[in-house]
Amino acid sequence: MINAAGRFIPDTLPGYRDIRPYAGPFATVPDGRRAGQKIKAFRPGTSKVLASLEEAIEASGLKDGMTISFHHALRNGDRVMNMVMQTIAAMGFRNLRLAPSSFLDANDDLIPYFESGVIVAAQCSGARGRLGAYLTTHRLQEMTILRPHGGRARAITSGELHIDVAFLAAPACDRMGNINGIEGPAACGSLGYAMVDARYADTVIAVTDHLVEGALCPVSIPQHLVDYIVPVSSIGDPRGISSGALRITTNPRDLLLAKLTARVIETAGYYREGFSMQLGAGAASVAAGRYLRDIMLRDRITASFAIGGIPGPFCDLLDEGIIQTLFDTQSFDARAIQSLRDNPRHQEYDVDHYANPWNKGAMVNHLDYVVLGATEVDVDFNVNVITDSHGTIMGAVGGHPDASAGARCTIITTPLIRGRLPIVTDRVQTICTPGETVDVIVTDRGIAVHPSREDLRENLMKARLPVMDIKELRDLAYSITGEPDPLPITDEPVAVVEYRDGTVLDVIWKPQD
Amino acid sequence: MALIQRPAQAGTLESSDILIMIAPGEPGKGIVISLESPVQKQFGRRITSIVTRHLQQADIQDAEVHIQDRGALDYAIEARIETAIARATAPADKEPGNA
């Protein structure tokens, strides 16, 4: 069948449930009740602190075939996922379904567990490095599922993704099981992903290298959700968890993109006192924030809130009063972690609150602007952020589709060409965000506006911004790079890209050698 | 028919450049090209055809060509292959500098 994004979706996929094809950003109406974790009653005097991971895994009742989860707030510094998988493999478990919030570069070490049958299925936001390549070239027992952050929260809270045991890297934890992410040697900031897993998993194991005596303050994940605590020597390498202060780019093309993006925000129609935004952590997005700051100071306009993963420069805007409050699911650098710890207007919140399409109103629904990147975009405004020029999984869907669906004006900022690759093309390799939820594409050679947004186009034209037809942009790119040959792929599906609501937006096919 | 006098190269491994090495080929074997490129799948055909065309225009029948592409655009590829051919075919006393 052909879904509403124009993609061919097979009637069945091996190791995947009944297919619901993508039908539009808000086509699916949920019915039923939320899932919930098993009820347990710990009596006074129960001790949660166990001596080893083995003991905790045994106590958790983990069995072959179950689903386990991890959060990725420690990013490339994370040691917990590899450490736990090593222990689980050594204990002889098999056929597990691995459902972390995302995979990062540090997870290449997991490949042997896929090869030996310890892990037989993966559900995540994305993967990189050798693991991404492995998941692109190997069909697992179940189809690999790639979900946006909001889609994962929906799958967990609706019961579609049931987590049997959640292993939470806990930067600070007391003996009762209260956890936060802002203290300890491996402080990572917000625990926005872990919060959802903690509420819905049947068994929650906190793995910590900072066991606090007395009562922790503040608490992000409360003790009543936590079964066991395992002290270990280190949960993560701070150098991989947070980069130092973000340097503002000096790349002239990024600066041009940033300037154009700030001008689009200023003139598209939603820039007014109390507007709201999400800006990514890419070089051009961060620089756009810098230009926007000058414009907002000039006009004495403040933003009511900013959301998303939070990079340090946004915390400066918070301190200056240019943004009134930040909602943070993931703190991108040391500055953001410090700000979350010290500034009460920098709020930690979970992914359900941020982006779940099936609740009573996620924050993305209240965005005026979101600025996002792209690996490639096409003439239908579809965006790919997950497969590279070889067709290999090398990124994560993240909150891209969530913020795009929610925001009044979704801006994609990207160079028109990268190396020899045209970034505006006839057809993206993989659709991660459907074009009908994208409004403006800003490139260094011109700006395209979705045909359904005549209002935005008029506003940008009035501001004398270089508005062009998307096909003109594509032709300009092709005139420089040449028209690319289509990527040769096989007819073997390896992964499903689910939309926020669990419908199938696209399928990733194994590339030809 | 032009003859390749010596192995020669032109270009660099900087991003958006291309390094082209040509060497005498076995007589009768024709032009043998090996290509490494991050955009092999999208533009491999095109890169190879530009290089082949320039060799044919220089009337070179047999050559071994090794190409390491870093995402160069057509004009860069043409400049590099022209220079590599000039270096490889110049008579010994007029060998252009291999800068």
C-alpha cells in the first residue's frame, strides 16, 4: 500500500505487528486507558541497595524474551548500557528486546550481543556508528523500530511498548531510591527520558556511582518507583556526557543560515511578546539564537518559554530574562546542567510532557517556532535525519517529528549542498518528518515556503527575504552537484520508521553492497 | 596516441577536493579505474565518466587510475585530471613541477 506520505509500505513486515499506515499528522484517535506498572508493596524496613548487578537482575525476575530499557541522558559518556548488557549476557539470558530511548556512539560494543542472540530486537530513536550500520544490514528477529521521542512516550504509556525491567543510570541516588541528574561525578542534567521508563516499567533498577546518605534534594524520580539500587564505581565519563562551553561557529555559511533563520523568526508572523520556541543544538541553530537575542533586545520582546534539548547559550538568554522559562528534557552541555541545578526557572520535565501526541496537550503543541536540521529534504518538504548517503542509519529521529507537528511554524535550516550532496532533492531516502508538518526551509541560497502556507510566504516576501520555489532550490542544487543516481537498495526491510502515533511512516530497506 | 611517461598525481585529500593518481597501464588493458568516494553510489558513474572522457581526449589508451574523492564538484575533478594527465605525459625535459 501507499501511505499518506506517498511511501510504499508492504502489507506485512516480518516480526512486526499489524501495519497501520501513516494517514496524516493527527489522523489517529486513541481509545482505551493508559498502561501501568505492576503494583508492589514494600514494607517498612525493606532495603533496596544490592551488592551487584547480578543480584539486582536476579531479583528483578528478568527472563528470556523480556524487554529491557535504558535512557541516553549520559550520551557518549554512558557506561551503564554496556555494563548491564555484559552482565546479562554473562548470566546466560537470551532473546531480549532492547528498548533504550536512543543509541549513541558508545554503543558499538553491543554488536556481539546482537550476533550471539542475547538481543533479538531493538526499538529506539536512532543509532550511529557501527551499530547503526549493523542495524541497517541485519534483519533482526523483530523489525527494528525507530520512534520519535514523543512516539516512544506514547508507546510506553499506551502499553504498546511494555518494559519489563528498566535500568536507570542514576547520577545521584539516596538509599530510598530517590534520584536526580544534577549531582554526582556523572551529572547529566535532565532525566526527562528516564522519568517515563520509571513510571511504566514493572521493575526499575537504579545504577549509581553517587549513593547519597540521608534524603536527596531535589528529587527528579521518586523512590516509590524504584525497586533496587546498585552502587557501581562509575556510570559514565563526564567528557562524553557534556561538552564544555559551546563555541559559537565562525563558519560563514552557518552564520548566514543563522542570520536568515533569525530573520524568518522575526518576520514570519509569530514574533511578539510572549512567543515560544525550540531551537536545536546544531551550529546554525545556536548561532541563530545569538542573532535572535540581539533582535529581541532591540525590540524589548521576551519569549515565554523555550523547550527541547537545552544547549548552554539558551541558559544565558534565561539569565538575561530574554526567555522567561526553559523546559528541559535533555541538557546538552555543562552550562545547561549547571543552569538546571541553579536556576529555578530552568525546569526539568519528562518526554510525555514534552512530546507525547496521546495526552492532554504536550508542550510541542504550544510552540510558535521550532528550528530543526536535516540530512536531506525533498520537494514535498519531507525531512530525513536518519539515513546517510549510503542508506545507512546514522542518526536519530529524536523530537524532530514531534516539534514539527506541534509548532505553528516549523523551520528547517540546512545548507543547500554538503560536499557534493544536494540537500534539497526530488525524494528523500527516508521520511522521518512528513512534509505536511514542515513550513519553511532555510538554505544558504534561498528560502522555500510550504505551498499551504501562503500567509508565511507573503510575510517573508514583505521582509524582502530570498523566497524561492522549492523546485527552484532543488534545480539550483542539482546545477552545482549534478543529479544524483538513486541509491541502490534491496527489497529486504530492516527497520520501520514509526510516526508519533505508531503508524508506519516509512521503511528502511537494506542497501545493496 | 599519447603515452604516460611516469606515474603522476594531482589534487589533495581535503574535503571537496579529489586526489587522482595515474600510472602507465599494461598495453591493451585499456583504462582501469578504481574509485573511493563518499558519494560513490550517487555520483560514482559521473566521476568515472569525467575522468575517462579526459583520458580519451588526451588520446591515452592504457592507464591505471586511482581516485580518492572527497566530494569534489565537476570543475575540481576536471582540473585535477587535466593536471594529472599533463604531469604524466610531459616529456622528461619539460616535466611540470609536481606541486
